[in-house]
Amino acid sequence: MDIQKQLEEILPAGRIKTRLIDVLSYAADAGFYSLTPKAVVQPVDEKEIIALFHFSNTNNIPIVFRTGGTSLSGQSITDGLLVDLSQYWDGLKIEEDGALVRVQPGITGGMVNSYLKKYKRKIGPDPASINSAMMGGIVSNNSSGMCCGVKLNSYHTVKHIKFILPDGKTFDTEDPDDYRRFEVECNDIYILIAGIRQRLTEDSELRDRIRKKYEIKNTVGYSVNALIDFEHPLDILAHLLVGAEGTLAFIAETVMNTVPDYVFKSTSLLYFPDIFTACQCIVPLNDAGARAVELMDRASLYAIENMPNLPAVIRELPEGAAALLVEFQENTYTELEERVNVFLQVVPALSLLHAPVFTGNPKEQEYFWKVRKGLFPSVGAVRVSGSTVILEDVAFPVEKLGDAILDLQGLFKKYEYTNAIIFGHAR
């Protein structure tokens, strides 16, 4: 088939890429995998999206959507039809004095936050790649981040979703009429979802298991907690899309609840003799109201210790040491000081290697977070030439994190995985 010619019936030639040099440039995202698409297309509106779905169904060619392409797990690559949304889907509208923001998938999270800044608000999810990651991926991957934990991730801050099913039907949870229309036009899906939800309402053990499962970060599979968090099948399906990695439907627009962007912040790097001891500090930090807690083992600190402007003490840490990057955030300096002091009162019982030094200097704080956000590339840069970085996310209840890491380190030793590095969110 002449895919270029067929696609020109849907889009102008200037928004279709089929040359080898073009499709190869889209073969990889930020991850480790590579698939060469048959074509790359750049639609500008929902009508063209629906036509592309029809093309995909008619020709049995898989379709994958890409926005920023910052995925590390291959969600935005395909050997079928790749739909690039990064050029024409950057709509944004701030509503209710910054309490809500309406976004299309092709605008970066960092840009959304820059518009919200004057309202002292921001979006809930704050992934390390927020300045490159776009809202389509942030929602479709149910992004969380360093400050939001699981309570302010994409799933919990989405208010309305407008989506297009593969058959071209479009629904919007903001439109009350769409709830009845969904029941009529997608009755099979409606009955299926309603039936599953009914089974869960009658099975308290399974319902409680799902609830427990989503108390910690969990982006493995669909967000089945939607089946117990919502009643109407349209709301359930819409929230199943959050974290669905681009499957099930195309998210055309999202309305998100924003969260406070606190003005006053106090940041510190805390050092511990070992990673288990560092983990014992996490619960007291969370109890004191820390907004961000990031864990870094000694191996990850080796990757950054020679960067300029970092405390010299990092280079002097003993083997097996660990660090926590901690930040308190509040609306007033008085509230901030109270939070920090609550934590400092319990410091004598926490076995730190050095007394905590908190900074309120914005430049120093920005640098600390720049280093943390760039930790994965820094780790990759010091790997042995010719080797590959393997990245794997795991999640545990915070109170069990120390024991879990000791078990992980035992597995690394048992299977001679000598270059393992442990870092990540700890709240």
C-alpha cells in the first residue's frame, strides 16, 4: 500500500512524514527501545484524529500517540502509525482564578506552571521531566513526582476529560448530556463497566485490596481504583484513561484541579551512615510536614559528587552512606519556620552524620533540585562504556522502605549485580 497517498486523503502532505530519515528520527523516545513507524502524522483537530482512527481500523495498522516523547518505557513508539501531537495541541485556558486549568495534550507541564505562577498555583504532578514532558503523557502515564506523592498525582487532580474512542465517538465528562449518551451509544461498554463495579461493591475483601494497593504509587496496569472511586461508567472509563499509556482512547482535553505553589521554601541535604538509617527518618519528616523527600544511596551520590556548587561533604561520605533531599514549603515564613522546627526537635534521635543545614536561597534550592532531576542522566553518564542503563521502578509502603531496600541489596549481591543504584521519591 502507498501509505503516503492514503494519508493525504486525511491530512495535507506537509503534515505527513514517510521518508526514511524522518521515520527513523521518531523510532525512539527517551527510553531504550526502538521501533520504526510506517508514517508520522501531525493532526490539528479532533476531526483529523477521528479520521486517523478510521484509517487505523480499516488498514489494521496500530496507532500510537506521542507528545513530548520523554517516556523511559517505550509507551510512545510504534512500528505502525505515530501521531505527533507536539506541534498543534498546545491549548491552555486558566479558569476560576487559577483553581482550574484546561489543557490540550501538546503543552509541557512546565509551560502550564509558568502560566499558573501568577496565581500562586501549579499542577499537582511534578515529574523530573516536567519542562519537557507534555500534558498528554503526564495524564496518560498518571505522573506523580517529587512533591505530589500519590495524593496529588494526575489521577487525583483530573476534574474533567474529553476523549475520543477508537470508533470515533467523543465524550466529555464536563457535559451532563454525555452521561446518558454514553449509556445509549456505548451500551456494551456501559453494561460491562457497571457489572464489574457491582461485583466490587459486593466483594469487600477485593475492594479493600484495591484500595490498599493504590495507597502507594502504582502505575502497573489500568487504574482499577476508578471502579471503586466513581459510580457512573463514563467517569470510571475516563479515569481508567489516566495511566492507560495512550490505550483505550485519545485524550483530547483535560481540565485539572491545580494545587498551591507555596512561596516560602526551606531545603536541605541530610546525610546518614547507611540507607536503612536514612529510611528511618522518612516518617518523622512526613509527620513534620515535609513536602518533598528524595532518597539517594551512596552509589548515586558518587555520580554527582564532583558537580560544582554541591557541598564538599558529599565527597567525604563513607561507603554505604545515603542522603535525603528534603524540602518544606508553606504560604508564610512563620508556618515554614514552625514546620522546620518540628523536625529539628526530633533530629537528635535520627543518627545523622552532620547537623542539618537548611537554605532558603532560591538559587541554591534550584540547584539542588536540578541535580536531583538530572540524577538519572548523571548515573547513565558514568556507566561503563558499551553497557546499558536498566531502569526499574518499585514501590513500597514508606514505613517498610528500609527493610525493602535491604532485601533489594541482598538480591543485588546474590545475583552479582554490582553496579545497582537506588534513588527516588520517599513520601
